Amino acid sequence: MKKLVTSSHDILPYETRHADLVRALAPECMVLLKNDGTLPLREPCRLALYGGGARRTVKGGTGSGDVNVRRFVNVEEGLEAAGFEITTKRWLDAYDAVVSDAKERFFGELRQEAKALGVNPLIYGMGRMAPDPEYDFPLDGEGDTAVYVLSRISGEGADRTAAAGDIALTAGEVRDILALREKYRRFVLVLNTGGMVDLTPVRDVGTVLSMGQLGSASGDALADVLLGRAYPSGKLTMTWAPLDAYPSTAGFGDPDDTDYREGVYVGYRYFDTANVPVAVPFGFGLGYSFFDLGEPTAELTGTQVRVTVPVSNAGGFKGREVVQVYVSAPEGRIPKPMQELRGFAKTPELAPGESCEVKITFDAVSMASFDPSRTCWVLEEGDYILRVGTSSRDTRIAGILRLSGEAVTRRVRSIVEKPGFEDMVLPARKLTPAERAQADAAPVIELAPEFIPCREVRPSGRPEELPLGERRAWVDVMEGRATAEEFAAGLTDPELAKLCAGDYRESDDILEIIGNASSTVAGAAGETSGKLRSLGLPTAVMADGPAGLRLSREYKNVDGRLRGSTPLQGDNLLLYDPEERATMLAAGGDDGLPEYYQHCTAMPIGTCVAQSWNEELAEKLGDMMGEEMELFGVHIWLAPALNIQRSPLCGRDFEYYSEDPLVSGVTAAAVTRGVQAHSGRYTTIKHFACNNQETNRYFSNSRLSERALREIYLRGFEECLRRSAPGFVMSSYNLLNGEHTCTSPRLLTGFLRDECCFGGVVMTDWLVTGGMGRRGSKWPCASAAGNVKAGNDITMPGMPGDIADMMEALGDDGHPYHITRADLGRCAVRVLRALRAINLVDGDMA
Ligand code: BGC
């Protein structure tokens, strides 16, 4: 039973504990890009603080990933609390004022446009950002030390752009940063961004710290790092390069069809193979110390490769290093990236002069490539070169695994049709003379192909019939007198269909449905079906992620309906007329009803969590989420999100972990383990799959080869499923080679269930069956019957039309997604099993 908090004044012990945890972990998520000796500052001082993120610090992005916290510590507050005297209050006030005006104007115009078009302003304005206004205030802060906090925000519904104020710096930012660098003896550029910015015009700045977006304790954590009370130990999980250099930039964001022509050459796989200069390599990050990597050794047991690397702290400050193992596979019939990350490990904290040994283990089978011509995974004959280092551009050859013949490691069934183009092919990169010398001196380990096992995947057949059986009550299942199958057998076809859709709130107001569809937890995104309450069947509550629990901060119970504040926070409010705002905020204001509070903790955004390269850290944050889920009565967290960061232009990259599937999968698995350590709480890995742009997100078609799909875009999900057992998977909005992912049997049943052995529940992303209208899109909406047929168990958030669609498709041979009672039963049983595992009985909810 969740507890109700009725006072907004008292800070509860868990809030302080969780903010402290975020503060303690956040430094590991920050990436020190450059340091000319300015950092750490060591003592608080008179500080000239500038930049858009100084006071208006961004704690995370917008949209469903935004967490409605009671408060969070911005940079100005954090630095002041740490003892800095801020000498630029006038600059900060002036900046604040111009931004407020600019936002009022920008969102006011959107409000008018929405009105003229007769559409909901919240939907119309989703993902839109007010451009940074022009300003030129004197840079007259006193002291000899300056910090400039550059910030960017993005979120669902819109992609980033190359323009100034987004990927590029504005003229004003460049002007001020360069002037500050000249004016102050010590100058630090801090990046409060969720992803890449192009720092070319300010490349001469000597100290650059990417603090990222760190949630509740952002400012405190930054102060700790600036002062050397903590040290940064994060490393980039995406390559930063000029936008035009990414092969994904051309053609990015087409509303209808986006061709992933670069194939497997995503991120460093491209830059390192094509030998293109980058701004900051994948895996790079400095600390306050530096580390020596000793002579690595490699050994093989069965197919497990173990690399051991001595690491010593050779600098004057404590710190942690991340050791990365890349493998260059041999040139063969299948073109291969120059190298791919196969394992990594972070040292414990090492004091100056202290050493340790890190051990990195991976399965040689993970080095296989997908051969589309034979639909199998194959290790081609030849030398697999092991490289050990501290970024993709700083490695040395540590050994060679020599495979004396080809080994097929897995035979599978095809998942997608051909995309209609051939993937880009890059010539293999030759070893440099220095690498050749290292390779010649490196130990060679023989790998015998005959001893590499080959897995065959057995496709599941048609679902078993579900004859109509005896009517059972849910309590029979909970008390062991009936199975989920027996309970399902007692349900009529319409009842089964109801279980295969979420619990829609019957409301004409889209605000009630978008990210706020739950009727038992205010501001939660949805629930499983509540239509079988007569049989005692309870509902399970789902809430976003991924940077915390997204709930209404405050709410009232008005005649059984929870009236929460979720859509009315931050810039969203500006999408309403001032009078409207006042009415909405005061809704039920003086009605004497008690107000309830849900104070959630914002954790660092996905990218920052991954940048720690620390599974233990990710697990601790997951554990914190699990605790808040228990507190607020949420059973299913709609996170982690682990789409591949294919392009820095994707508006939701900040929610995602990496351009690399191994980093993505390992991080998602650790978060999952943390959450699911709490009995009856589950994660939902999303958005499955290839949701790599926001433009026209409900109807954009990602076109790619099966090889790129498997080696890059599904691989992270597969890694996560191998290392943890998330209870739920959310299919994505987009289509994949012309078919909605949510209605793809080959993806959801063939790959996810048969190949990856996923036994949990699949749900759709919200309103994919048409709740938002088609707005002239080339592609059709998805169908709820199609979802069922594909093995997608719950259509979310669940609209009356979804159930009608299922009922029409039932028994109608002519329906494009003809389904049977057995199809419905298969999905319904999985939902029931999940509810059983969550261990809910009716009346459990507050
Ligand atoms: C987002 C999902 C989110 C869902 C529920 C969708 O618009 O794409 O990531 O979990 O809404 O809020």
C-alpha cells in the first residue's frame, strides 16, 4: 500500500538520502574534456559566473523524460552553498529577464497558432524550444576566476538542429566565452548539455568540463568537482565530431523514410575505420590524475577471453580509470569496422602511486558478424586483434586470437525485408607500422573453430487454443487455486481483448491521456486494464523514466478522480493564456480537499549514467528508483531507454546511453537489476527498436539492412536481456523497413521471444494506433489487432478504438490482421502472469 504524503513542507528522509546519493555519484558521470591545470580550483573564491545554464541549469530534457521534482539545485545555488561568492548577480538577473520575455513571446505565438488551427496547445508545442535571445551584457564580474555554463535542452517530439543555439554556439556565446578566456586568469567552460555541441569556435579554451545534466543535485555535484572535493571520471559514450562528418547527418530526419545507409558504421565504428579526425573520441575523458596501463595479458578458457591489465595512478590526485578492450576482426567476405568495443572495466579509486589489476572478460562468440546471405552469425577465419586502452583512439595491441577456420555461431530467421539499398562499405583499415610492430610482438592465442558451439533458434509455433472454461476469480490465482491460463480461459473474447489494452481514462481531454492516463497514481503514464475489477483483477501502474519517476508533484482527489499537475509544469504552462493558467493552477484550489505530494528524485540523464562506465553506479540508481516506485505505488517503470545514439541530431539522445550497443546493454541491465531488486517492481526497456529520430515520430520509417539492425540496433537490447531480466519491453513508434515495429511478429516474437528468450510482456508506445491523428503522413497508423497478432501484449495507453479493432479482427478472415481467441489468450495470459508476479490484489492501491 503506498503512503500518502500530505505536507509539502517537510523534507522527508528519503528525499535527502536520494539527493545525497545523486550528488555522490554524479561526478563519475561528468567528462573532463580538457584541463590546462585550472581544475581543481581547490578553494572557494570570488567567482564570476556566466552563461545560460548558471541559474537556468538544465537538470534533464523535456517530455516524458522530465521529472517533476520539488526543487533541484542549480549551478548558482550549488556554488554558493559550497562557499563561492558570485560576483555576477547583475549579469545573471539581466539574462534571466531577457529569457523570460523571449519565452513568453515564443510560447505565446505557438499558443495563438494552436488556437487558429484548433489543436491542443500542449500537443502543438511539444518538444518546441524557445530560441536563445540576443543579448550583450557587460562581463564585469569581479575576481580572477570565471565559469561559463553553456546549456542546451531537447526532448521528445522534436529533433536537434545544426543551428546556432543548438549544436552550434550562438555568436553571443562565442563572443562571451572568448572574452572571458582573455579577461580572467582562471577560466572554466562547463557544458550543461545532454549531448554534443560544436566547440570549434572556442577550441582554444583550455579547460572544458562536460557536467551533463545531473538531476536533483546538479549544482552541488558541480561545486564538488570544481573544488576537487570529488573528481570527474566519466568518459564519452558517443564520439563528438563536426556534424557534417557523421554519415548519418545526410538524410537525417526525413519525415517518411530515413535510410541508415551507413550500415554498421555508426559512431567510432565509422570514424575509426575511415580515419576521420574527431573532436573528442569515443571513450575519452580526463580526470584530475593520469594513469599508466601496464603490459596487458590475455587468456582463453573455452570461448571466454580474459584480458588482465595492470593500472597505476601516476599523477598527484586520486581517481579512477576506465580500461576498454576493442577487437579488430579479420578482413573477410563481410566488411568490418576497424574495431569494436567488446569489454570494459573501471578501476576502484586509486590514490596517487597506487596500482591495481583490472580483468575484462568477454565471450569470443560476441566477435561474430551477421552474414545476411546465410542468415547466420559467423566468426570468419583469421586474426582477431585485441586492443587495450583508454579511448577508441588510444589503444595498444595486447594479443591476437587466431581462428584457424570459419565458425558459424548462430543460425536464425530473417527479421526484416531488404531496405532497398546496399549498405556503405569502407575499405579495411591497414595497420600502421607501429601497430604492425606491436602485432608482431603480441602473443597469439589459437581459437579452434570446432570448439565454438553453434546455437540454433527454434521458432515458436501458433499459440495454443484457449477453449472457454470455468469463470474464476483473481483471488483463485493469487491463492494458487487456478493458473493464469485457467483464469484467462474463463474470460469472454471481449474481456480478453480488454486485457490486451491499457486502462484508458474516459476523457475528451488529451491532457488526461498524454503521460497522465493512470487513474490511481497522479501523473503516472498509464495502467494495465481496469475493466475486470468485477473479477477482482487489479491494475498495475506504469510511470516514466528514464531520469527518475515522472509523477504529478501535487494532486487532489476530486470525487475519485486524481487531479494532478503534470502537464502544467515548466515551459508547458506558457502554452496557456495567463487567465487559463491561473484557472488551471487554482483548479479545486479552495475546495477544502487535501492536497497530496509526490516528491521524486531526478537522477542523471541516461547519457550521463552511461558515461560513468560503472555498472555498480547504474545499479544503485536503479535501486533508488525501485524504492521510490514502492513509495508511490508504481509497479512498472517505463525505462531504461536504450536506443542507439545514431546521430547527435536525435532529440532524445540524452535519454539514451551510447552509440555503442555494449555500453547501452550493460548500463540498461545494471539499472534493471537495481530496480528489480525490489520485489514486484519491473523495468520496461524501450523503444524497441530503431527509434533514432523524433521528427514525425509516430510515422517515420527507419530503413536499414538486417546486418545493421542486428549488429547495432538490436544488440543493446540483446545484451541487456542476457544480463538482466527486465519484465517489460516497449515497442517503438517508428516503422522498420515499412512495418510498424509494434505489429512485427518477426521482431517481437521471432527475435525477442524466440531468439532472446524474453518471457515478459511487450507493450506499445503511447497512442501508436492513432490517438494523435495521422497529420498527412505517408504511413498508416498501427493496428491494435496487429499488435496482438505480433505478440505485442498491451496496446497503450488503451483507447476504446483499440478494443473495437481487436473485436473486428477476431474471426474475420478478411481483416488485414485476422486474429483468433488463441492470439488474444496468448497476450492476455502474459499480462496476467505479470500481474501475478507483481503480486497485486484488488484494493492494494491507495
Ligand atoms: C514516449 C515514451 C513514454 C510514453 C509514456 C511516449 O510519448 O515515447 O517514452 O514512455 O510516452 O509517457
